Amino acid sequence: MISTDYLLLCLGMGLVTYVPRWVPLFALSQRSLPRWLEEWLDLIPAAILSALILPALLTSGEPRQLTLWNNDLIVAIPVFLFALRTRSLGGTVIVGMALYWLAGKVLG
Amino acid sequence: MRDGIRAAWPICLGYVPIGLAFGVLAQKAGLTPLAVGVMSALVFAGSSQFIAVAMLGAGAGTASIVATTFAVNLRHLLMSSALSVFLGGVRKRWLALFAYGVTDESFALNLARFREEGWDWRRALTVNHVTNAVWVTSTAAGALGGALIPAHAFGIDYALMGMFLCLLVYQLRERIHVLTALIAGAAAVAMSLMIPGNSYIVAASVLAATAGLFIRRRWPAPASSTTGAGTGRR
């Protein structure tokens, strides 16, 4: 069974996760934004994706350390080129999985 | 509906192994499948759930776990801000439902799709909730019997990385986006090595987008390419 304490924990976690997801949608979507903010937000996705991807590929461990030779990174290079060439999301996912699986077999 | 479900498959594929792994871990920390499902349904944020279970195992209190969750998930503030540009005119209650499903993955996928013809908030909402259903189910399944399923099968661990790489390619529309991505990536790597936790994601993104904005203002793109901002709108 689920204890009240645990339920409260999940509710608290849910609330602090939900509010930052909701506030900008509520506050920004119904009005036209100043041009500089729109331009800034236009750059945010490329920035976030890069900030998510590169540390995941180039660092590992706790505390994190630079690892310039690992399967995640080696596989990412041909996968990135494949995505640039084909612009196919499904194809990139499949090729990525296949190469990662292969790299695990070959490189260990 | 169907377009949304079809578009969501790379995320679903990526969520299954992570969800199962989370379920196994949570079960080892003493949570029942029901408890795991409740957390996944109420929180729906993978990395913070992993951290919460680890903290629970270490005997941390509710307040510190909630505070950590807040810090870890604050990055969604930026993602929702970028998505809001495409959600003008959508009813408040739908926005409230949409917000629940904003994750790194749904954000990146929906944002790329919004730039294409024929993508709207209903399809985006479907993506958010289909992926949520897969997340809740796979985490609970992991707690039930995830240890029976072989880990790391068929390179499935790479599904989300593959998706992110392609979605990044979609975002590199002009030179300024490439430059912003390079700044963000370099800053994120440097910051991630210096500070623990994941605050580097927000810090590096804000830094890079701000630098990009200044660069775009200082050296506007040549006449051949479009001025970036307008392309954000449908």
C-alpha cells in the first residue's frame, strides 16, 4: 500500500515540476511578445538540445569527467551526419540504435 | 490523434528501457509497482524520479527531495517559454493539460513539428500524453518484473540520443543557430565538469541564446537568409 507520506512526497514533486511547465504557457502564449524576446526564444531550442547532448556524449562518472573516447560519442558522429543528410527522425533513431549495438559488439 | 501517436514512437521506444530501469531500481529501494506508477503519473520527469528514489534510499526527507526536484526540473520553464510561441489562442484548460506533458523529449519533438505544415496543438498534446502513458506503464512494469527483461538489447539505450541528434539538426536552420548550439554545447560541457547537478543545462542555454541574440543584432544575417524571428510563428 501507499503511505500518506509517500503520496505527499509525490504530490510535492508533481507540483514543483508542473508549475514551471505551466507558467510560461499561461503567461506568454496569449500575448504578442517583444521582438527581442521572440528572437531569443527562437535560439533557445538549439541551445537546449546542444546543452543536453554534448555533456551526455563528452562526460561521464560522478563527479563528471571528460571522456573523449566512448561508444556514445563515436556513434554520435555518423548518426549526426546521417541526420544532416536525410533529415529523417525515424531513420536516425534506427541507425543510431543499430550502430550503438554494433559498437557494443565490436568495441566492447 | 493518429499523427500524434505516429510521431511519438521514437520517444516511446526510448522511454521503455529507461522506464523499466527506473522501475527495477525503485523496486529495489522498496517501492511497490503501484507506488512507482503513482510517482510517474504525478511527476512525469525521468531524471528527477531517479534522483528522488536514490534520495529516498539514502533516507532523505520530503522537503529536500521536493527542493531537489524543483531545481532539476526548472529547465522546463525555458522549454515551455519556447513552446508558448506556437500555442497562441489555445484555451487555458488545454494549456493546463499540455503543461503536464512538457518533457525534454516532447518539447524537442513538438517544437520541430510545429515548424512543419499541418502540426497543431492537438497533435502536440497527443504526443505529450501518449509518451506519458508509456512512461507510467513501463516504470510500473519495471517494478513488477523488469529484472526479467534483458537490459541493453538491440541498442535501444541509444534511441533517445539518436532522436535528440536529429532534432538538433532540425534546429540548425541558419548560421546563428549553429553558432548558438556550439556556444551552448561548449558552455554546458565546461559547466557540467565544474558544478554537480544539472543546472548547467539552463545556465548554458540562457548564456548561449543571449550571446546569439547579441551576435544577431550586431552582425545581422546576409540578405539571402531570412531574419530568424519571424520564422518562429506559424
